[in-house]
Amino acid sequence: MKITLLSEESIRLEPIPGPMTIEAPSAEQSFSPFHMVASGLAYCTFSVMYAWAEHAGLDAEDLTIDVSWTFAHDPQRVDRYDMRFNWPSLPERRLEAARRVAKMCTIHATFEHPPVIAIDGMVGTSTTPAAEPHGATA
């Protein structure tokens, strides 16, 4: 798998064999937290679409996913993700189904139904292990 940083506000995921790599057009461009979140969305979407393709007997080796985002203010945040897949070998009659499948990614669902984010903190040093997340069981 390869993630390419296309800009400060966009990435591309390509199914390249071998270990996952992250590439940028220049050494000056760094992999930001925003790239990381978009990469997670792209990877999750790709995984769901690839599994569907295997089940449907389709070749997904040429499936790529681009994700771009824009920012909003007050508070500063990402206000929109635009995701586009390019799948040259996908039969035209399967395009709408592929769009529906893309929405089945867990990260996509998480963005549509945001989780509660619990923040805790402490000062000093502690030898006490971190608390279990609310509702977690051993």
C-alpha cells in the first residue's frame, strides 16, 4: 500500500504490493495529523471496497482513493472531507454499488456519528497504570 501526500490538504492511496509506504513530493513536506486521519479514512474505505470486490469477483488492483479536506474556524477544525475513488476496471453497472460500499467503512461511520472524546490529565509522576476506558472490560 502506498500513501502519497499530494498537497498539504490531500492524499492518494494506491494498492502497491509490499509494506505500506508514505511518500511526499519533497523532503520539506511532512506527514501531518491531518494526512494521518485522511489516510485512515482512505485505507478503511479501500479495505471495505476490496473485500466487496473479492466477494463479487471483481479486480480491485487498479482501485485508487484520493482524499482532500478543507478547514473551518471557530473552532479550528476540518470541516469537510472529499473522497474520490478511481477504479478503471469497475464495470459501469457496478458504480452505484461501489459508492454505497465505500460508505460502509467504520471510520466513515465514526465521522457521521462522532464519538465522545474523554480527556483526562494528571500532574507529577505516577506508577499507577492508565485507567481503562469507560465501558471497557478485561
